Amino acid sequence: MPNFRLPWPENLNGNVYFTGGPHAYSAGGNFTTTYEYGYGTGIDFAAKGKSFPVIAMASGNVIAATCHHGSYPELGCIVAVKHSFGTSVLIYGHLKENSESYQRLKTMYDLFGFWP
């Protein structure tokens, strides 16, 4: 199992906190439905009403970065990362619009977006 870290800089520990999940990524807006581990689930974090930088939980490649304003707006702006092990893809959602970026994440500390 690879090492993962929380998706924010360590100096924000205690200021960013868990707010919900796991819940379904594809539940059509019904984010109270739970799914078994590993099947399109997500967890949410917040920072006491403030924006915070989002960093990769592990190294990998950004394979998608877009903002959903149309038919599936639940996740808002997302960055999808295929990590450097196995076939895992993590989707980081609810990001600020200027978070869109296609880049190689050389380390798990690479910044790629901001949560609103």
C-alpha cells in the first residue's frame, strides 16, 4: 500500500477538518448515499469558511482538470490524478476555477489547486 498524506499543507493541520463522507461520487446529487469502500466514494474537508491550498495525496499525473457547470455541477471544478501505483485515480473536487492544471506531480507535496 502506498503512502498517502492529507491533501493540504501540514501547517494547516487543526484548521482544515473532515466534514462528511464517504458518499457516492455518482449518486446524481444525492450525497447521503454510502457505497462500499473503493467504489466511487468521496470524503469532504473544509477550513472554517476559508480557502486552503490542495496538494496531491501521492505522486502521479494529472489526467483531467475541468469545471462542471452544466449537467453534473455537484463537484464543481475538479482535478483528477492517476497516482504512480496501480490504477488508482483520485478526483479532487469543489476546487476554485483557476485550479485547472495539467502537470506531472513529482511529489505528493505538489500544489495544484485551492478549495474555495
